[in-house]
Amino acid sequence: MGPADSGEPPAPGGPGYRWPRRARIRRGTEIRRILRQARRYRAGELDVFVTPAPADGPRFGTIVPKHRRRVVDRNLLRRRLRELGRLEVLPRLRAAERSLDVLVRARPGAYDLAFQELRTELIRLTERLCCDASPSD
């Protein structure tokens, strides 16, 4: 009887925690296309750009500008946003069968938010995206 059978969450690093390459927005050309074509939402100290995904299934990406902060602070914020995308945003979009590209850009105030505040803002916006008829209008 393994963790999957016992109802326990998957172990960190296990198959339930993978973030497939096809679910990531990484290329500069993709990012520029999304910024040009997407509908923008404001979620607290985050700007969220949403457009229909060209591939199957939702994808997630981040933009974390320096905003005169230390590299350590920037990397921490970037890791937090990616983790929230992987564990909160993408699964909710998949469950709602929404094939969207979601690109999150951090504003200067995002550096001062706690992880739980970032999580709350992204979940609130994701629930809105799951209910909207067409995010690209």
C-alpha cells in the first residue's frame, strides 16, 4: 500500500509534484505574445495576463522584475509564484477544463507580501477565471 492508496499527498519530488515542460511559459516570444494579446487582471500586487492557450491544457509563467531589490528577494518571490502556479492555479484550471495561458507579473509591492497573501490573491483570481465565460474578451 503506497502513498497514493492511503490518501496521503504525494511526496515532494514525486510524480504528483512534477511540473511538465508543456505547462510552462518560458520563451520570450511566448511572453511577448501574451503581453500583447492577453486580457489583464489585477490581483493585489500582481498583474495577471490571460489568453487562450495554443496547446492542450493550461500553462503558467512568471515575470519578476528587479524593482531595485536584491537577487535573493527576487528569486524567493519567483519561486513562490511558480509554486503557487504549479500547486494552485494549474490544477484548478485543469479541473474546470480551462485551457488558458496565465502569465503573472509581480509589481513592486509583491516583494512585501507573505506567501499566504500571494496564495489568496492568486486563488481568488483563478476562481474568477474558472467561472468567466471567455477571458479573452
